[in-house]
Amino acid sequence: MRSKEIAQELIQQLNDPTRSSQALLALMLKGNEGVQALAEYLRTSKPSSLPEARLLAVEGLRALKGSQALSALVCVASERLDEIADPVTRLAEETVASHAAEALGDFPDPLAREALLELVKGKPLIGVAEALAKSWDARAVPYLVSWLADDFVAEAAGRALRRGGSSAFSTLVDSLHDEQARREPESGTSQRRRARVLEILDDLIKSAEMNLIEDLLNDPVEMVRLNSARILLNKGSANQQHCAVHTVLPLLDSKERAVRTLSEETLLDHFAIGHSLIEQEIQRREDSGELAEQFFPRESTLRILLRIQNKGKQITEAQR
């Protein structure tokens, strides 16, 4: 049997779960012939609701490298997914495209980076963000910042932006005050994007730059106020920290459980800074008749404050 025929037979075995791993290894051992076979398979096989064989081909080309491998991966990563009518098949092929895009981050060829810069302008894909975290290019920053609004890809986009460091800093700060954020009412996706921007800035911002975010303590969005307060508590001046505690305390009354939980954690983490304000708030609520025993419709804020006070004192005692 000729070598090309053997390669084609191995390609067919990629669709057999019992033989697919061995077939891929055999194709990779064939070197350039294996690259040609895998690249042709990716280009000519149709998207399927069962993407395992195409995913294996992507992994093979990712390992083998070369211009043919790069060309095939760019082709798959750039596929017009919205033209696939069946939603199950479209989702499966999106996984293939995402893996192909991620593989581009392993190619030193400048064409791979240019392809990623085109891809980041399109549909958010985790693989594109993961690739840019390895093969960083500052030109991708505005697009990655916008991807923070997408719940599915936000974590990967955040990793890439942290990788960008100072080259992403100004765009991140500016995005906190952009036109979308100033709309009334601000969309939920914009609110989540700005809150995530602050999570990234917590790793990038310096103490001397706290003035860039301190006005956000008065932002209408709870998570934006909370995340800005957390940064100021970590790196701000004594006065900024004092203002931050004042911002977090009312968030214990939030209707959102996640906000209340994070606010409690924040106040406990910075108990040494905020203990006197916590005690004042406890006294104010007791004087107003609030009951710590109230649990419905949710646990009373006074009870949360007492828990923070008790845990904070225990931690303080243990550290002495």
C-alpha cells in the first residue's frame, strides 16, 4: 500500500474512538505527509455534531507546525460559524475553531499573530483569548476589553489582558467611563464588563494611581463600587481606605447575595482598617431597632455585621 493511501486510511481511523489516538500518533510520525493529510482533512471534512476527529487533527497540526499546518488552522479558526444552520453542529464546530485559534499562539510565524488580530475583531472565542495570552499584541486590547462583557469568554480575555500589563492599562481605565457606561440605564453586560475591568486593574494599578478610580466609589453599579473599594482598601491612602469602608458597609443590604457575600469577605479581610466604622454601624442599627435574629426574607445585615466583628476580633487575637 502506498504511503499516501496509508495516510488516508489513518485519517479515516480518526473517526473511530477505539483507534483514533493511535492513528493520530502514526500520522504525526509520518512528518510532512502527516501534515498534508491532516491539513487536507481539516479543509475538506464537513463540520459535525461529533467534532472529536477534527479536534484531533487540530492537535496534530499544532504539534507538527509548518506553513501548511498554519494555513489549515487559520482556515478553520476563521470559519463563518453563523452560516452553520444546525445549532448543535454550530456549537461543536465552534469548539474546533476555538482550539484551532488557540493553537495559533504556539506558532512563531508573524502570520499567526496577524490571523489572531483579525480573529479578535470577530466572534468572541476562548481560544483566541488564550492564544493572545501567549502571543501578546497590544493591538488586541480594545477588542479583549469588549469581550469582558461576554460571560463565556471573559475569564480567558482577562488572562490575556493581565498578560498585557502596562500596555493594556490605559484602555482598561478609559473603558470604565466610556459612552456605553454612561447610558441610562446601563446594560447588564456593560455593568459586568466594568466590574471585571476593575478585577484586572487590581493586579495592574499602582498606589499612586488610585485617583483614577476613587470616583467609582459613587458609581450607580454595586459591583463597580465594591470592586473599586477593594482596590482602594488594598493599595489606597488611609483616607481612601476610610472612604472605601464607608462604601462597602451599605452593600451588606444589597438584594444580590453575591454582593452581600463579597462585601462581608472584604470587610473581614480589612477588619483592622474598618473595625471602628463596623462598631458604629452595629450601634446605629441596634439603636434603630434592627434585630440580629431576623432571617427572612434574608439574614439581617446586623447579624452579618456582628459575625464580621466576632471573626475579626478572633483573627486579631490570634495574630498577637
